[in-house]
Amino acid sequence: MKLVDLRRLAVRKQVRIHFHIANGMECVVDEHGIARVPQLKRSPDFNLEQELASAREFLLDHVTPADPKKPAKPRSLTRQELADLTDASPSTGAATHEEE
């Protein structure tokens, strides 16, 4: 699972995906597919792709709840559960049609 997979999932599902990185900070991939480390105040001394590779727990936070009266609670996922979601998500490429 790569950062681009999280970005696509966040855009398609309109969620924010949170995960912790080794230095104790948190990365958030927003509903626009932008990965940010809100606590970062200077140029990073780490590679976000490598940090993602070591992340084991993720939090999915819905941006717009399906029912405004019942806002969805953030959902905690393991790495495997999130990988399954990214694999199950449809591709953005053009639909392919089988020839008959």
C-alpha cells in the first residue's frame, strides 16, 4: 500500500485518513488527497512514504456524514483492513469492456 493508494481512497470515499509517524507526529490525508503533517513547522527530515510503510494503525474520519442527525464516528483500522479497502476501491481509469 502506497501513499497514492491512500490519496485515491480518501478522495473517493470523502474521508480523512490519519496515521502516526515515527517522530510522534500525525499525518492526515484529507478528502482532497493532500497529505499533511499539521505539527510540522520546518522542512521534514523524513520520507512520508517510508513512514507510511511502518504505520500499523489508521483512523478514517468521514468528512460529510450520510445522516446529519447521526454523525459517523471515526473508525479505527489495521493496516490489513485499510489495504483491503484500497484494493476493493474501483480504479479511476476508464472502464474496460470485454469484446464479444
